[in-house]
Amino acid sequence: MTLSEVTNIAGEAGDFTVTVKEAPRYVDMDKCIACGACTDKCPKKVDSEYDAGTGKRKAIYVKYSQAVPLKYQIDGDNCLRLNAMRKGKEKLPCGFCEKVCDAGAINYNDTEKIHEINVGAVVLAPGFEAHDPTEAQVWGYGVYPNVITAMQFERYLSATGPTEGHIVRPSDGREARKIAFLQCVGSRDTNLCGNSFCSSVCCMYAIKEAVMAKDHVDGLETDIFYMDMRTHGKEFDKYLEKAKNDAGVRFVRSRVNAIEPHVDSGDLRLKYINDEGVPKEEYYDMVVLSVGLETPKHVLELAETVGIEITKDNFAKTADFAPVQTSREGIFTCGAFAGPKDIPQSVVEGSAAAAAVADLLAPSRNELTKEQVWPEERDISTEEPKVGVFVCHCGSNIAGFVDVEAVEEYAATLPHVEYVERNLFSCSQDAQEKIA
């Protein structure tokens, strides 16, 4: 169930009622084939959340190219027509997506839905959000365009990102030649952000990004400014040494106290104190902030609603010998909600949570199972074969080159053909169900 959020969990272990709010998609998932004609025509552009604000998306969009299900959705807050409908305007603007959708998948009258689901156990895996360094007003984020977060830099490195993998400065599009990475932004700092914990993953992702950036740009200098490098994990320290010795990434143990603009060039002057207590200054094209992990506000609100205890660092409270069990029986957790961690550890915890659920519900196993009832078989060996032919328009991809009606008429004349039908999109869910 996509575009949904849990709003309440009532009941007890073995018999929970979970309330789920499903936001309107405004696109019929059974009809949409993700052809992209709608987004091509949509005139409204907004900042892309997936690109961390470094690129744009349309008001009708797919969040990212590997999204499952691969179906479009309309951003109700930014759609020109939906906003006009909410304001009760008689003359409605735009509507291009509906006009170009041959599948008829657009539904401007879609509404929010509330579901109540009965379950025996719950696993909370809501993930995390990256720390926003804007409020600290120390690193120049949001003020100097060439100061970006590691999440944004990750999209710069990607071939599907806004720069198609080119490492260029946001201020002027010039290729970067020297980049600084600043560690522990939003972590291990009770003064600027109130987060005393280590976010666990920042050291490794900074090393990875620094190495990848050097692969993208010949001669690029990448410097990582850190307090302590914490590369715990299988062969992680080996990766650190390889970055130092083979890739040429420079590691500077220091405390950075200021980032300032250097004249009007867009360059940045970085002031720091090295491990010998000596003040230093260096100049960079870009500065990347290695931001930490935090629990999203709406997840904390859900935890309060359902009665789950939270630690002082705003993560789900678990026991040392039951690391996936929350304070409420029958509700489990895994991943970053129980504390900052990387993908391998999150996968391990996911397996542990599944095992804990299986243990809890084992006594009730098979109570709701039903015996499979198969249709009665009949002998058709003496009957004439019956063939159904479904001819696909595929929008204009096929119909633009083939006379689909003529194909339908010809198919009807073939031996043993009992049924012929033309489908606009035979691959769509509603067509598949009709064929089946």
C-alpha cells in the first residue's frame, strides 16, 4: 500500500487494529502504464525531493526510476488544476496530463482513504531523515551555493542525477577541482544540533563519495576533515586505508570553525585548527557536509500515539537482549528507527524482527488458512480448440504504424479463433485481469 502512513495502532499482541491513511494518487494504478506522456506535457516544475533539492521534477511524476509500483502520481499541493478545484474556480487551468493520457488513468476526483487492518504483530521500519544544517548557520549551508550536503552530492555523482554525474559547482557550473568534506555535521555536537550520538554511517559514505568523485574528475583533490574516523564493519578499515594510499584522499584531523566566501569567485575559505593546535586556512571549490541521521518528526508523533518509549536521542527504546522489541509487546522495530546504522545491519535486524514476529504468532499458525478449492476439471480432448486473440494498440507505439482494426478483422477469419478484442494497452492491470 503506497502513499500511506500509519496513524494509530490499537489492541494487543496477536490482535492489533492498524489505522492507515492512504493519500490520493489521482492516477488509476490499474490503468497507468508509466509511459511518461503526462510528465512530458506537465508545465509545473518543483524541487525534486529525491534529488535533495538539486534538480526539478514535474507536478505529475514518478519518485525515481526504480519505483515499485512504477506508477505516476500527482502532487496535489503543486498541481495547477487541483489547486484551482480546491478554490472552487469555474474555469480550470491546465489538465494536459488528462488530455494526453491514452489509458484514461487520470482521476482528479481521487480522495483520501482510511483503512483499518487487523494484524497479529507490527514491525516499525520508518527509516530516518538527514539532519538539516540550515538552522545552525555556521557552515554557510543555504547561504553559500557551493556548500551542499552529502545527500545532494550523492545525486551529483549519479548518472541519473541533475548533473548526469558531472561534479560541477552549483554557483556557476564550473567543474570542481578541490572539494572538502566536513564530518559530524548534525552528530556528536550538543551545541549546534543537540545530537550527542554518532550517526555511524557518515565516515564511510564520505570516504566512498570522495573516492568516487576522484574517479569522475581527473586530478580532483578531496580532503576529509574529521574528529575521529569510525570505520567499523567488515573490511571498512581496509577501505579507509585504500582511500588514503591508493585513491589519494587526504584526511585532516581537525576542528573546523568557519567557512567564508573568498571574494566573489564562489570559492570558499575554510578555517580550522589541526591536531597540533595550529590555526590553518585552505580554499575550496565546494564543501560537502556529512550530515547525520535523525528520526523524522512524524515518526516521533506516531511513537507517542501508539505508546512506544523513545530514548533521549529520539530513537525507539529496545532491550540489550531483545534488540528488535519495543516497549510495547507485539510491536517490533528494525533499521535506523532503533538507532543509526548502515544497510547490512539494517538487513540483519529486519531478519531478526521477522523471526521475532514468527515466534510470537507461532501458536496461532494456520488458524486463518483456507483449503484451496480448484475448479472441476473436464475432458476437452475431443473438443475443437478455442483461440482468443488480443490485439494491442500500445497507445500510438503500435497503432501509429500498424492498422490495428485490420489486424483484428483478419484475426477473426483464422481457424479456431473464437474471440478477438483490441486493447489500448494490453500490459495494463485492468487489461491483464480481463484477459485472465
